[in-house]
Amino acid sequence: MKIENQVLWIGADAYPLRNVTATRRQVIEADRGGSVKSFVKSVLALFVAMVISVTAGETFSQTLKELAPSVSVLVFLILVVVLVKRLRTPDVHVLGIETPSTAETVIASTDWIKVHALNKQITEAISDPNTEFHVQIENLHIGDKITQHGGHNIGKQAG
């Protein structure tokens, strides 16, 4: 990303600074509560399955009854690893750059200091025509790219 000759370049996209109407910062928080709920539901389902398999009469073979606790412990450990991974997911700090058209560009990072600094540099460049800078941004895309104008989704690019 760079600003050169009063043009904001984000990759191959160019935005004349005179057309930037607003910048805004937001935080997209990881759904840690949902992760904990999912973990609890999974553990309860695992517990019920283990109790059923251990206490079942002649429905299950003796081998399955003996394996059930070991398999349950393994599955529980996997669930714990998944929970820890989800709980450690960082929040994403977003810098939205708006133009008079319906187009909006978003720059996202897990480092809020970088997003704040970019916001400051862009707003300073809008008011000072002599400002130029160049910043290397690591490109990260999560999920599908949705093209939306107004309230209607007009396309989806699987990512």
C-alpha cells in the first residue's frame, strides 16, 4: 500500500485521495463465547455417548465397551486442542476506506497499532498533498469474496 501523487494504491487498486470520503476503524472480535458453547455441547454429547457405550447391555461387544473410555479421552483431548486454538484466535482490526461510490476497501490486521498508523497516514495525506509513503501489507483473505450493492448480493467468488 502506498500514497504517491495524491493517489492511494492498495495493490493494483488506485483511489485518488480527493475521492476518499471517510476512513473508519472497527474491531472484529473472535467469537470466543460461541467456541466455549460449542465445546461444552461437544463434551456433553461425548459424555452421553461414552455412558451409553459403557452401560449398554449386549448391544455392544466387550471390545467396544473396553475401547470406549480410551476413544472418549482421545476425542476429549482433540476437543480441548480445538477450543484452545479458537480461544487464541486474535481479534481483527479493520480500516475501512470509503469513496462516494458504493465501493469500499478494507484493510485488516491483527495489529491495531498498524491499522491506527495507516489511518493516521491516510488522513494526513488527504490534508497534505506533499505526503507520500509506502507500507508493505501482508495479504490475508478469509472466506468468500462477496460483491454487494445496497441490500442485494450480486455475486460470490469462492475463496
